Amino acid sequence: MCGISGIVRFQVSAHDPGNDLAAVRAMNQKLIPRGPDDEGYHQEGPVTLGNRRLAIQDLSPAGHMPMHSATGRHVVTFNGEIYN
């Protein structure tokens, strides 16, 4: 089981993105038992995502989260598998 954390700011005018990243990193530290194998972060605009990974099926770095599309336009973090 993996762990997912994040912050979405609906009022972005007065927030500091560095504070959000620090908060998500702190959340991820609490999730280490759920995903001790890897961690990842993505921050863009008002969204900060964090993920802790438990590598069971795909042990390679290709399973690193958050995942980015080939163009870099799309980012996703989830707990599950993608087929095809």
C-alpha cells in the first residue's frame, strides 16, 4: 500500500509554495510505513503532491511517483497499476 499526500490552494495570491512543499514533506515522513521504498514530489501552481511508494510489482525506477507524461504536461500520483 502506498501513501499519497498533497495540498491544493484555492486562494494562491498570498501563499508561499515553499511552505506547502515543506508541509507535504512532513506529511510524507508520517507515511513511511506505508511506502518505505521511494518518495517523490511535484509542485506546480497551487498544487503540491507527495507520494510514498511500496515497490511490490515494479521494482524498477520506472514506477517512481508522481509520474509525468512523455511531454511533461500531465502529472499523476496514485496507488495501483496501469496495464496496456
